[in-house]
Amino acid sequence: MTAITTPTPTPANSVLATRPKFEIVDSDVHHGFRQNDDLYPYLSSVYRERLAEYGGVSAVIGTGHGLYNGGAFGRRVDLLDPKDPGDRGTAAMNRDTLRHNLLDTSGVDLAILTGAQLYGASTMTDQTYANALCRAFNDYTLEHWVGADSRFRAAINVCSQDPQGAAAEIDRIGDNPAVVGIVMPCGSIRPYGHRSYHAIYEACARHDLAVCLHFGGEGSGINPAPTAAGYPSYYIEARQARPSYYQVHLSSFVFEGVFEKFPTLRVVMLESGFGWVAPYVWRMDTDWKGLRHQTPWVKRLPSEYVWEHVRFCCQPVDEPATGDVRGDTRRLIDWMHGERTLLFSSDYPHWDWEDPQQTLTSLPTALRRRIMGGNARETYRIG
Amino acid sequence: MTSQQHPPAAATGPATSIAPTAHVVCPVDELPPGERKIVTVAGRSIGVFNVGGRYYALRNACPHRVAPLCEGRVRGLVVSNGPYDVRVEREGEIVACPWHGWEFDITTGRSHFNPHRLRVKTYEVTVGMATACTDDGDPAVETFTVTVKRNTVLLHVTG
């Protein structure tokens, strides 16, 4: 046995004092600017404005790929609150303002509330936190919106990256008569027909709710790049990729057999536009004739499932270069059986909205009545 | 009926008045079960199939894009009881066109995806040419009757 010796404590400063002195270079020191204004003198007016509205590189992290928008903050400039210079366009989304602008003034009789600010929850890594946020927004919606005006219905926000959590949220409030559907963003880990999502559709079938998809979240958070060809550079360019998001999900629903498995399910493509629909569905039919043996559970022509189960929204309306809305646009609508499948949507309060008083007004009255209201009532099971 | 369908195979005279002619295809042992033979008879390319000991003949032209249908893969019918269930029935009774994969029932000439409206035209030995089902505008191809006599496969074609 040897004796245990206790080291003698030495003051730290005396240790430093004993070290040799030499120059220190720190290779990583994070500096910054206090606010965006500090950069304004160095930017052109174009980018000063964009930085003010959408942020700079920090927004790149926040939104995935730093895309900006049109209008003011993506919303109608005419709806900015003149009394609030700090309004970022959310004043128009205030309940009473929205009620006045859309229901009392623009003639909308029934509004399906779809939210927007929570779509990003489906891109978050922390699913528990994401679910809590959706739950909070849904409860807020039920209490402060549909509880305040019988002209509101809600499509509740759920976290698509957590199908079990989404199903639990649907079961929690899905029987509320004001809840007519759920909303999931098009940005996803994999297309929505995949079997990993079926718990969501089982829950929707239990409560007879429509499944609504709205673009959003592509290239953000946990999601892959917004297109398989990479990141579009510009907002207008990214907008052109939107139909592809709906297309991928649409064929996934069909070929994964979702409509065979859930024969009462309805899927609504929000802000889908409709000019692309018929040719895309024709393509599915064409391919199915030669490839149906690979997915033999798809027993009918793909178009039959689509026209029965899927609905599309008119906004944004693709305006024909011919100017012939009465003829060319009408043909697009007829090809997609728009008398059953096309729903009016305004996209209020965004800059590219559709004024219900001026949307597809050249259509025959019976057809326009279906599109403006009847189809939605049937789809959302509103008695 | 549309103007896009194939012209009738028997171009001269009413089909019902012309008796089909038996053409020798090959000795029986040259066409065992699961095999096919493509022959040219009366100017038409025709595929003769042995499906489990029974003989069938189809016009070697797909009604879709006139591809050589009878050169396609012969397989069963893939069916399903619901999503993700895959089973095969009627092994060897389906030919899939080599170009775009349209499947036809070798025993009837009917297309799988549109059996009531799209099929190959059938010739019966005793009644001559049957009417093609082309009411949706899809063009038709023909099927023919095959018999065996004295160990020889005979193909019956009108005209």
C-alpha cells in the first residue's frame, strides 16, 4: 500500500501566469447588425423593400428557401390597415375585418376556414410541439371564429408528419358539426397516398371529413427539396411548380388504392387551379391501360376515382391566351367534369385572390351555381 | 362506330357468304402448351396460341396502335382483393401488347380493361365473320378459329 497524497490546490490565475505569452487569432466570431435598417444604405430600393417585407437570409432558414410573394406580404395591398404602419397584412385576417370584407361585402355566404400560419407545423422535427401548436390553433378557431359566426366552417390543421397524432386530433374534435375537413400542406416526406398516412384517412372516414391539401412546406424543415429538379430561383418560378405537388399526391391517392380502401373519402385540392387537371387525369388513364397489373387493386380507370373522390379549387384561374373564357375555359371545366369537381375558392386575403362576384361569370347559371356553392356543400357534407 | 376502325378482313363480298378456309399452321408437336406461332395467312399476320392444350388465334395487330400484339408477353391476369393484395389468376391466358402493354384475353380476344367495348374481332368457322365491338371508337383486331385434325393445327380464315 502506498500513501494517498492530496494535490495542493493552485489558483487558476497563477496557472495562466505561468503560460508563455503569444498572439491569439480567433477564427470564428459571430457579429451582426442590429436591425434591417442598418443594411438599407447598401441595398437597391428593390431589395430594401423585399428585406423589409420578407426578411433576408434569416428568412431563408425560416421558410426553407427564402421565397417572397406578391402583393404586400403576399396579401392584397388594398387590405393593409392604413392606421397601422406596422401591419404586415394580418389585419385583413382578423375575424371581424374578414367577416366584413368577405362575407358582408363580397357576398360569400359560407366560408371554410383553412388557416395558413400552421401549415409549417407539418415540417417540424418536434412532433409533440407541432401537435400542440395545431391543437391550440384549432381550439382558437373553434372558439373565436366558428363559435362567433354560423357562416364559418373549419378545416382543422393537423400534422401530416405524425399520422397517429393527426388521427388523435381528428378524433378529438372531428365530431364538432362546424368541423368539415382537415388541412395538410403539400410539402411532405412522401406522397400522401402512402400507407403510412392511412391512419389519418381512417380517422377522416370515421368523422366523414374531407381531406384538404394546400401547397406549403415544400422544401422546408424535414421535407425534401420542393422539386425533384431542385430549388426554383424565383417566386413566379416556384408558383409554376405548384400543380406538380398536387399531381404527385393525386396519383399517389389513386395508385396506392386509397379510394378503394376508403370508399367515402373526399380529397380537396385547395388553391390548385384547374387548367392542368383534365390532361393529367387523361395521362393516368392512358398509362393505367398498360400498367394496371402493377397495382391491380386499382380496378377502375384512374379518372373514375378522381371524378368521384377528388375536388379542385378554381383559384388561381389560368386565363387562356385566346381570351376565350366562354369557349376554352369552359372546355377545361367540362373535361374535368367541373359540374361535380370544381369548387369556388377566393384565397382571401391574398393578392392573387378570386372575387366571387367576378369569377367564371360567363358560365351558364346552372353550372356556375354548382361551382360557386353546390359542389362545396356536397363535398363538405354541409346540410 | 367510327371511320377509324379497320376495314373488314374479308374485302370481297358479304362475309356470311364466304366459307372460311382451313390453313395448315404446323404439326401439333410444334406448338406445345404455352407456345405460340405467328403465321401469315391470306395476307394477314395471325398469332396461334396453345393455352393449356386449347388453341386460339388472334390477329397480330393491336387495336391501339397496330403493334404486333401476338409478340407480347403471355402471362396470367394480375388481380387483387384490395390495396396491396396481389394474386395471379388464369396463368398463360393473357397476352400483353409489346408496345403499350394493353392486355387481351387470348381465349376471347377481349381487352381486360374494357372487355365489353374493346376486343379483337372473332371469326367462327360456321358463321363467318362476327361483328367487332367498336362502339367506343376503338379499332378492333380479329380472332380466328383453330382446330386440330390428324395431328395438324389448322387455322380457319375467311377470304
